[in-house]
Amino acid sequence: MPRDERRAALIAATEPLLEQFGREVSTRQIADAAGVAEGTIFRVFATKESLIDAVLDEVFDISRTCDQLATIDESLDLEARMMQAVIVLQGRLRRVFALFHALRLHRRPPENHDDFRRRQQADNEQLNAALAALLKPDVDRLRLDPGAAASALRTITFSLTHPILSEPKLSDPARIVDLVLHGIAKPQPEKQAPC
């Protein structure tokens, strides 16, 4: 197996083990899950910690999420596109939250806080651009421009998916889309004009 494929296989096998065992996962468990000899891990990664860092980099990499958003069928109606987008965003968020919880993760303080903030901002802009592209076909139906609507959808999805911030009944993708599109007020009956 080529080195890049072996690396990807080890990362994929390690992620669910990290969720289950945290940093205490053994290289034997990883090797068994990946179907390789234990020594194979160290031909690809210098240490178990470098493998764990590679898993974290994979999970935090925004490009896969943007690629998934780009595959949503633009011919779907606005609500269906938004529902698919929320499902993609929640999938990423749940992976991130699971690792944070399992690893009791406090990402290492960035060596340069400004670089970290710039990367975070760039990731948010990349996600917003992918979401805005999904919303753009219905720009005439939106009260916000597609970029602002994308930011609202991303932020509300985050808060209603976060295991500490939200109630489970509110984290359903259909509820999130309904909340973003229609808010919290009931539709008012139309008043008839006096005769």
C-alpha cells in the first residue's frame, strides 16, 4: 500500500478509537483496527502522539466539509439544500465535539495567537462561501445577502448542535432550517381589509 494510503488508513482507524479510549489508546489497538502490524504505524508516524495530531488535523481540516457542501444538488429547493447543508455541518461538528470530549482536548496554545485567529477566520470564510453558494440560487427569497445568511446558518447550527449549549430536540436538521428560515414567531393570520 502506498505511504499516503497507509497514512489515511491509520488516521481513519485511529479516530473512532480516540473517541472510545482517548489518549490511552494503544498502538496495538490501532494496528488491529487498521489491519496492519504495529511496527507499520512507526514507519508512517514517528510517535503515537504524531498520529493523534494527524487525526486532529484531519478532523479540523475544513476542506472536506466544503467539498461535501459543494456536492449538494443545486436543483433541490431552498429548504432541502439547507437541510443537506445542516446535516454536513453537524457531521463535522459531532466529530470535533467527540474528540474534544474524549481527549479532554484543550488544543495546544498556538505559538502565534494571531496566526491561529487568521486560520480560524479563513476556515469560517471558506465555510460561509460554500454555504452562500448553496443559498445564492434563492437570493430573491432571502432577507439577508447569501454571505450573511450563510453565517447565520453556520452559527445557529453550531449552537444548536453543541452538546452543552443545546437541547436535543432543537438539534434536528429540520428544526434548525425552520428556525433559520422562519424564526420563532408563528405566522400571523392575514388581516382582511375593511370593506
